[in-house]
Amino acid sequence: MNEIIALNNSAIANLQLGNVYDACNIMTIASNLLLCTNDVQKNQIKRKHRDCTISWTKILCCDRDPTKAIAQCESPTVYTYAPTFVKPCCQKDFSTKNYCCTQCENDSDICPSNLAPVLWYNLGLCCQLFGSDLGQNTKEGLYYLNQASLLYEQVYSSCGTENPSHGLSTLKMAVLNNQGGIYHVMGDQEACSNAMRCLSDILASISQSFLCKLWGVFYLNLMVLDVTPRPAAAA
């Protein structure tokens, strides 16, 4: 698990540098490694869950090309933060290195199901950005955008519907926001509007006291697509 966590964070670091291709490759390796880990551990009935803290880290690759930013001003902006892992026992900040203290050198107690949605989301994000770079009118670009959409659907279905936490709400809204962008560039305006309405509903269900400044892009995209943001729930 330590290697998977390090790969995930390394992929995000590459996104920060604009290396979308490398980030996509690294996230693919991390996801494949998780699948192998699941195969080894699937017969274990009872497991101790040692959670990692998820931190939303700013990615800068979306702003690296001002020309694209201008060209895409009428379409939803990709959520510019990505989930990274921080180990409470030995890390305080986002790290691309596999630091291990004596408590987590043996990482066999970290449950793969806790990492899976984050890995799927980040792989979807990498596929979306790479597909956008290639262009939705190319065969390769369309392939990566479709892969991103499938991964986002997998993440969303894994989140459940009952009383999501603040972090889980962010993940669900990020999925809907990014899917809306994919539907928009692929010309499916009905699906785009449905995704953004679901995003608006989640925002409206959250108490004003829990609203986060990192969610500004959600409100911006709702206005861009003329989906009226519903008022947030009262405290």
C-alpha cells in the first residue's frame, strides 16, 4: 500500500508540472497494483482499517495554456484539486516520497477499499486531461474521455447516498463537475445539465457553515451553464 500511495501522489505532482501523459501512466500503474493487492487479500474476511488522511491538493496543469483556457471559457472547468494521501503517523503534508515510520513500515493493515475511490478518481482525472489535450475529435482523445467517464461513474457509485462526510461530498461533486465537462465537450447537453443539477442539489444540501472556499469552481460552472445554484441549507 505504501507504494500505491507514493505512486498516487507522484502522479498528482506530475499534473502540477503539466506532465499529463506521465501522470496518466503512473496512475495506471497504481491502479493495476491495487487490483493485484485486492486479488491477494480478497479471501481475508476481517481486516483492520488504518485510514490515510485525504488532502485535496491544487493542480496547475489546467492553467498552463492560456489559449485553451480562453477557448474553453464557455464549458465547465475541471475541478482544479486532486485527492492525495497523507499518513497521520509520519506525514503532515502532501509528499511524493514513500516515507515510512515504524508504525507503517508494515502496511498490510491498510484496507484497499479505502484507497480505491481516490485512485479511480485520479485516474479518471488524468484520462480526462489527456483526452482533452488530444482532442475529443480524435480517436485517442475520445477513448480517454470515455474511460474517464466510466471511472467517474465507478467512483460515484462507490460513494453511497446516506449522510456523506464533507470529504465524500467534495469527491461526489468533483465527479459530477468533471463529468459535466466531458458531456459538454462531447455534445451531450442533456447529460451535462443533469450532472450539474445533481451537483447543485448536493451543494444545497450542505449547511452554510460547512461550505468550503475550494468549491468556488462548482458555483462558477453552474453559472456558466445557466444552472441556478440552489441556496445552501441553513445551519
